[in-house]
Amino acid sequence: HITLQGGFLYVTDSEADALLKIDPSTGTTTVLTSAIDFTDVGGMPLDIDFDIKSGIAVSPDGTKIYVASDDATSTVFEVDITTGTPTVLATDPGFDDLEVFMTSAPNGDVIVADDADELDDVTTVDEIFRVDDSGTVSVFLSAAELALAVGEQVDLDGGFAFDDFGNFYLAEENTDNIYRWFAIDPAAGT
């Protein structure tokens, strides 16, 4: 996954489980945060395998990059864009498979897809979660709400984004449609 911030590209490297910073004008690539940096985060088990192949998002003020590990910790991290230092933003028992998409909402919340894998995960439904800046996790769009809009169980492998007005768009893979939810109050994230 890839995003652009402050003239640099930021990419999640799933092979190295790292966050890369790339200068597009020169092609110079540096490791902003490596797998060992994630295992050094306070409170994380040192023997855990971090699988950083998730979506990527930028904080509204441009000072942090958000990534997630979809392995045992199922954690959303915030990484300081200057130092590369990761901290835990949120872990939650509802997180099951955070390997797909993530974005920042107009109010600054992190919106992260939980794309259930029917083969080995506990749940078999896809949901979209909201993580506020304090690390509080809530459901942004439940599996039931998504199924009601789509007409069947969803597959979140298509991606999502907000427009400048706070409307939310979802590319849903099973139906090959793009769905839109209109913003009620972008500042509140509703």
C-alpha cells in the first residue's frame, strides 16, 4: 500500500514488514520503520511476528503515518513521520484481519477495514472500524450495515476513501460496484 505526504511516498513493504520512505524525485528509498522497531513498542511481545502489509493513512496534520499488523496482535500503529518511531494506537478484540485498506476520516479518525478470511479466521464477516486519536475503537460500518447496502455479505478487497465533503466511498468486490455514504457531520465523523 502507498500514500503521498510532504513530497515523499510512504509504502508498506510486506516482505520486510517495514514502512519505507521514498523520494520520488531521486528514487532514494529509506526504511522509516523496520520490523524490529515494531517489536520494540512498549507492551508488545518480543517474539510476535508483525505482518505489516496493511493499508496506510496519514494523520490530518501530516505528522503521523498509520499502518496495521494483521497477525496475532491485530494492532493499528502510528509512526512519527520524522523519527520513524512507532507507537500503538489501538488493539481490539474485534480486529481479525487488518491486511487491507485504511484511510483518515475528515475528523482525523482512522478508518480501517477488517477483511475476514474464511479459511482461518474466527469471524467470517467484513467490517469497517473507526479508531479515534485516543485509541478508542468503534464500528464505523458493521457487517449488517454493509450487507444491507450491498445486498449480500461484502468483500472489502476493493478499497475506500473520503471525498472533500466527507462522503465515504467503498469499492465492493463481490458486486463490482462503488457505494457512497453521504456525510451527515464530517467534523463528528458521522
